[in-house]
Amino acid sequence: MAEVEVYPAIYAMPDEEHENLHIEIELPGVEKENIRLRMHEDIRYVGSYAVCCPVDYEQARAEFRNGLLIIDVPYKKPQVRGREIPVA
């Protein structure tokens, strides 16, 4: 079988509690057996997604269903929530 290059859409955002980084990667047509997922702290690779804040990648959880790879990984430190600023 020929090798296929996939350029997935990647969405990353904190969860509602701001305790975990939630990542969704669209992989239509990709079989679960063909996915290799690695996480490294503070390392960037071509074709990967670099996260903004330190995360505990050893506690990461991943699930693949219907062409969507869902990854949740806790932040090492709780994220500071912003505060509302009145606009004059």
C-alpha cells in the first residue's frame, strides 16, 4: 500500500476548569493502528503541535473514534484565569 501524507486540522484549548489541555486532531480515513502519538516536554517537531504551557505528558489520555483523535493532558501548574476588564 502506498504511503499517504495527512495534514490534519488541529484544535487545542484548555478545558472548562483550565486544568487540562484538550487537543482534537481530525484524521479522516486514518486507521487507529496507523497512529503513533508521542509527547515530549518543550520540544517542537515539524508536523507536530507545540503546546504553550508546561504539561504533564505522562498523565496524557488519548482516544480515537470516527476519524477524530482526542487528547487530554493536564497542565503542570493550574492556569491563571483572566479577569474581566471593563471597557470605557
